[in-house]
Amino acid sequence: MAILTTLFGLGNQELLLISIAILFYSVVIWTVVDLFSNKDLPAIPKLLWLIVILFFPFLGTLIYLYYGRSAKHLSNQRQ
């Protein structure tokens, strides 16, 4: 942490915000990868989910993770 503060002049608040942003976009990318690995979902709904996730990353990701993942897809991942 001291190296980042010294080299880039970043304080604790900036480092916290950068960490949160990296975590958030990692979850969004993981959601998109999960969407495309879902073999139970046809192409058109996948495209619609992708549009929702990309235009509304926070809300779209939460909605997809709660409603969009099928039970069959979830059970296939656990095996």
C-alpha cells in the first residue's frame, strides 16, 4: 500500500474506491461468462440478458443472478 501511495499519490479513499470498482467489474464479467456458459438458455434470451447486464451493470447483474440462472444450469455446475 505504501508503494502505491508513494508512486501514484493515492490515498486510502482512492485505493478503497479502486478496489470496489475492480470487485464490481469482476462480478459483472463473471456474470457474463456464466450467461454464455448456460446451455439451457436460447440465443435470443442470452442476447437480451447481455444487453440488460451491459446497460445496467449493477441492477442487471443482480437480476440475472437471482432470476436468470436456471436450476438445471446450477446443478450442472456443481457436478
